Amino acid sequence: MGATGSTGIEGAKGDTGAEGKQGVFGRSTFTLVTTNDLTVITDSSTLTKRGNPGWNSSAYTLQMYMYPNLSFTLSAYTDAFIGLSTQPKINNFTSSINYAFCLSDNKSICIYENDNLTKICTGEYSTETLFRIYHDGQNIEYYIDGICVYTAEDPIQSPMHGKFILYHSGYTIKNIHFDPIIR
């Protein structure tokens, strides 16, 4: 009954660790384009400013929609002008954005339309504050953390891009979403 030199088959190997390797960011449904190398696309929903401070660079969405919905957060307290534009390639200045949140490094929030101050919002923003602007073909609406802070009637009938301008270097716009609204 003594078998010589015979062993059973080797069993299956177990998992090599408790966690798998880090995944990669998924692709967004829109494409970001920069106007020069001072604004850098970090991933599909994040932009970072580098180089000299100033209104000297920007980025915008390649896609444009008749009824756009744009949302974003900031990584820190900085000066930024972010919103919807019918002509995002025209220049890197705030005047190139039709409907915008103007955010300041002192944590203040203002709303600009066609480069004119429309509303000064009460309160301050944080790095967790979610900003949203959308246009439904009749009204433009501005939201901060899901609460509508301003509505204006504007029956504009032109497709709009998302546009992003940061003033200071080293700061980031993150969690960018840009989608069409289904009416």
C-alpha cells in the first residue's frame, strides 16, 4: 500500500492581496480644451492653473448645448470666473462668459451676466460647495449646494459651452460636469 513518488495535484492559488490595483478615472461625456499651456487638464473633470497669475488663460468644453447644465467645486479659496459662454474662444477675460459665478479668495460669491454684476450672494463657499448653472431655454438658474440663489429670464437661443477661468496659479476646479438638459 505504500505509493512511491506520487503526490496529488496542486490546488488553485489564492488572491494575492486584500485589494486590487488602483483604477483609472472614467471618461466624461464632454471634452475640455485649454486656450494655452497655463491651464492644465488634470483628468476628465479637473483643471489646474499654473504660470503667472492673471486672467491670462482659460479652458472650455468642446461640446455646446442649447440647454446646458454645468456644475463644479473648487479645491481651495481662489479667484475664479466660471460659467456658460456662447463664444468661449473669444479671449481669456471674464467678458467671454455670459453667465458666471465669480468666486473670490475671500470666500465671497457673486453672479455676473454679460460681465455685469447681477447679484452678491450671502454667505461663503468652501471646498465642498457645489455650484450649478443651467439654462432651460427660458430661464438661467444659479444653484449653490442645491439651493436656487438666483433666476433670470433669458430666452437666449444659442448653444453654450462651459468656460473656466482661474486667476491664481496652483489652484484647481474639480468635479466638473457638463450635460444637456432634456426638456
